Amino acid sequence: MRNSNSSPDWQKVKLGDVSLLNPTVSLRKEEKYSFIPMEDLGWNKKYALGNKLKAYKGGAKFEEGDILFARITPCLENGKMGRARELKDGKGFGSTEYFIIRGKANISDTNYLYYLARLNNLRQTAINSMLGASGRQRADIDSLQNYEFYLPDFNQQQKIASILSLFDDKIELNNKIAKTLEDMASAIFKEWFLKKVKNEKLKVKSEKIKDIAFVKTGNRPGKLKEKKENDFTVPVYGAREIMGYTNKSLYNQKIIITGRVGTIGEVYLVDGYSWPSDNALIIYPRNDDYFYLLYFLAKKINYLSLNRGSSQPLIAQSDIENYLIDLPNEIKIKEFNTLVSKLFILKNNKENENQKLAQMRDLLLPKLMKGEIKV
């Protein structure tokens, strides 16, 4: 990986010589620490938050700011990675199935190494080193230790990382604003349809979900790319997040998605062209006025009680279709939809802005990391 456009002072190094891979961290057995599961890592988000506490019984150990980098299939191929953040007492642990990467003082900046890890070169090197039975393959740590690249001086690393971080920090801020807007909508739902039902005996009727909505099962896409490229621009949605991109769509409207197999209990909204995968269920109302009420009602379903799976969680489409929900009168439903839709428009604006920010960041990333743009 000769960096022909880099400055002469960029040095060819091995990752294992300029960083700490799986560094030692002292944790006490059975004591509670921040726990970050694999599913909390993602290509589209930089930070993995340690807001879950769990008793330590083993696993990968890390400290605040460390890079978590998936080592198993298909998580590695899907770009599962992130920087540990907001850890209790600055320490945490998680799956044994990811590597920990940390910069060396005054030699390599951890934030810079995070963006190095986002480049295809490093990830592809790890993928090529995978060993093991099909479905259980793992990357070899030697592939990371021996990975060669050109490294600028420490000051320049920090400058490059700070430029790229501007995009990610703005994306994170937008995500927090988007979450706050949805929390406001949720608070209105609870006030209008939960508290008032109890306090004022608001008129309600029980209906099955299939009486007011369509419930469908997603399909496996014919072709799937990890990232947007050429005609592959339609997001493929799984049980809780985007799995990749395909070149066709199943829907072009607002829909509600929840997990059908594997991960259950996650509920989220999608608006526009989409392809829900076969491990997801799709819900959308027969009457558009019911959309946001249906969304918050779907979030109240006890999905664990519907689990039919033995080796892994499984929910049948019919279980959701026949699930009983309480509905207020239609006037109240329309009032709620009108009010809450305004909050979701603002939320969508923030999410659309994030897509543009991510595109700009990803355009700059290889150019900065190869020294094609001077800082």
C-alpha cells in the first residue's frame, strides 16, 4: 500500500508496532462494568455507548475510547466497529469476537486509527485471514499485527482525525436531537392514550392489528452490497438496522419494521425506498391517520411472550396480526397523528442531514488517510 501522494515524512509501519492490540485491562470477576454487545457496533455510527451494566464473567476487555473491531463472519464483513464511550469507571467488556485497538502514546492517535480501520484495506486484510468452519470463521490477530501502512507524524494524525471527527460529532448530535424529538412524541402518546385512559376513561375499543394494518414478512434480496455503490442504493433492513444495500426496492412508503427471527423486540420506522429482509416483519396501517399511533402501539407489544423459537427467537407473522390492541376514538387518533407527524418531519430532516454528512466524510476519508489532501 505505497502512498505515492503522501508527504516524504510519512513512515511505513506495521499496525502491531505502532498500536496496542488487545491491550491488558484489569477487571474483577462478577463486578459490574459497562457491557457493549456486538449488535451495538455499526458501520454507520462511530461510538458504541457503554450504557448497559453486566457482571464480568469473561470476554474482550477495553477502556474508554478504545476501538472495537469485529473479528468474526459476517460481522467483520458488515463493518461492525466503533469506539467505546461513556463507560462506567472508564472500563468495559463485551463479546470475545472482536479485537481491541488502542493508540500508543505520542506514536499513534487512537482516533486516527479508528479512521484507518474504516478503510477497506485493513478490513479486507482481516477478512482474508479468516480461518475456521463455515459460519464460525474468525480473523487472525496476526493479520492486524502485520498490516502495513504509511503513518504521518502524531500531530498530523490528530489534525486528520479532527477533520473527520467534525462530521461524526455532528452526526452524533443530530442523532441525539432526533431521539429527543421521538421521545417527545412518545411522551404525548403516553399522556394521551395511557394516562388519560386510566384517569378519564377515554373511550377505547379492542381490535386485532390485522383489522387496522397490513402485516408482511420481508424477503431475502437477490444481491447485497455492504455499502452504497452504483445502482445499489436501496437500504436492506434487518431486525434492527441496515444490513447493506441492493438495487431494487420492496417498498416506497412509510413502514414499521420489527424483528421476526434472531433479534426481536426492536421497532423502528423507515420512509422511502426500502427492502426489508426475511428476518423482519413489516407493519403499515390501512388508514394513514393511524400510522404514528400504530408505531407506538407496536413498541408496547410484549414480543418475548410471542417467541416460538427454541435455538433462536422467532415470531410468526400471524402472532402480530392477531395481537389485540386498544384504540381510542378516531378524532383523537387524527389529532395525535397531525401533532406527532410534525415532530417526525423534524426528526427526518436530521436523519437526512446525517446521510449527506456521512457521504462527505466517506469521500474525504481515503483522500486524507492517503495524504492526497494536505492538512
